[in-house]
Amino acid sequence: MRFERSLELLLVHCQGELGHVLVNGAPDIPGATMLDKMNHLNSVDDSLRRFVTFEPRANVAMSVNLLVNPTRPDADAGFIVLQADRAHPMSGSNCICVVTALLESGRVLMQEPETIVRLDTPAGLIVARALCENGRCLSVSLDNVPSFAELLDYEIDTPSWGRIKVDIAFGGVYYALVNVGQIGLAIQASNARALAEAGIELKRFLAEQVTVEHPTLAGVNEIAYVMFRDKEPDGAVRTCTTLQPGRVDRSPCGTGSSANLATLYARGAVAVGDNLISRSIIGGEFRAEAIGETEIGGRKAVLPRITGRGYVFGRTELRISDDDPFVSGFALSDTWGPQVGLLA
């Protein structure tokens, strides 16, 4: 079989969440900055995103991370998160997947016991510290971008659950954080479909009732995800981030954990030096630490550090054929859920 044009991907997961890394074959994406490149993917040409995130080459429960050359001199590599709905500026689990892939494939030189990797993202510079041994990444700690609370205990009206309170916060993307008891569900694997559908329904209501605009990142102006949260008996935070068209994050969600940390910081419940455990719907864990404070756009912000582990489990090559009838991909409601039309 001849592969005149193809894309090479490393297959990676972080605590069960698939975050494959596109390492070779992608076209050049126009833009002077990583944010420009992301906005080009979202507003000008989404063909690459659709090719790698829709069927028949992908499934609903995954992301693809596009590796690109950095646009700033202090970074080792750049990446953009590609998901079924759009390109996103940052993701903690995907960033851990990228660092792990870069080091274990030799694209960035691994140094033991610790390697520092600087990543250029649309949200800003991410500094990662990877604990390394025998050619493997045992853990990755991400110094995330400044995270801040936009609204606390904001009330929205819903037909399904009446009036509920949400926190709106930025942790690399914008989140609506909802105490899950308000919708009468528990964060457990048996409720994954119900939680996913509730999160997408809430996202639609929020789009009608809440406006966000990042103070320094042009084009970052939507609530990307709804994250349900609950308190565990051991003090950990149980998390469930919901993604379009209707699925749940398998990982504890790094940017969501950063956004949650920002709400706790804004309330005075967390101080610099404190840390907490974020636990996913399937039991995976991240550690979220408050390592500093700053200000962004007049907002008091916390500097989060998220620690987790990724696993490279294979590689694949996708052939690009002009006569492929499904080059733009497709998604069907049998597996993508009843909200699949939101992706059109």
C-alpha cells in the first residue's frame, strides 16, 4: 500500500483520557502566535481538525494534539488541542500526554531524574517538569497559566433543575463549575451518560445567560465545558467534566482542576502552598497545587501546578486520500449521543 501523504500519531492516554499526539505530516498552520493558529483552525479552515477527530478515523472519547514549531524563543515545542467541537487553547491531561510523547519518543531530550519542557500554547507558556526513569515519564507536573474566578455562586434558571448556582472560572479555558447535588446525580461511572447530557444542556443555558471574554486572549470567549464536582470523604474533589457533543472526561481534568482551585482561592478556602487531590469519575487522580498568585486583567489569579501521568501505548499512521468519501469525517448519534447535531 502506498502512502504518499500521511499523518503520524503517537497513541497516548492520561488517566484513561485519550490524548493522541500528531507528530508528523500536518500542514503548516498560519499565524504569528499559537493563539493566531488556534483561531485560524476555528474560524478559517477546520479540515485538519475534522479529519483527525471524527469517524472513521476517531471516536467520541478522544482528543488529538497538534504538535507545531513554537512561536516564541523560550519554548521547546508548541501544541494545540483538537477536539470534535473546535480547537481549544489548553488542556491539562492533553498537555501531560504531549510532554510524555515528546520525551519518550526522543523528540525532546530526556534527562533523568527530571526534564523541564516548555510548551507554547494558545493560552500561554506552560512549564512542565517530568520525573523520568529508565526512559519513561513517571509523572508530569504542569505550571499552568494564571487561573481566576469570573463569577461565584451565579444563579441560572433551568427547566430541568430550577434555579441553580454555578461558578464561572478560567483555568486555561473557561469552565462552569456546578456542585453535582443540585442536579440530583452522583459522580459515578454508572451515571456517565446522564451527567454528559446534563452538562451539555447546562452549557446551552449558560451560553444564553452568561458572557465571558478573557482579558488578554483574543477569541477565548466561551464557556468551553461544564464540570460537575463533589467532595469526597477523604477531602479530595470528585470531578466530572462534560464535553460536546455529550461525553465525560475520563481524567480528573487539569484545566478544570485549575479553574476549581481558582474558585477556592477566590473564596479564601485555599492559600498559596496548599494542594488538593482531584479524582475522576473512574478514580484517576491529579494533584492540584497553588504555587503562587498574580493578577491578570485586574483579576486576582492563582498559579496552579497540576501533576499526573501519561502513557504512550502505540503509534498509528493515517493515510490522506483525495478520493476518500469521508475526508471531512462524520459522527452518528448511536455512539456520539443525541446532541451530535451540535457539532455541525
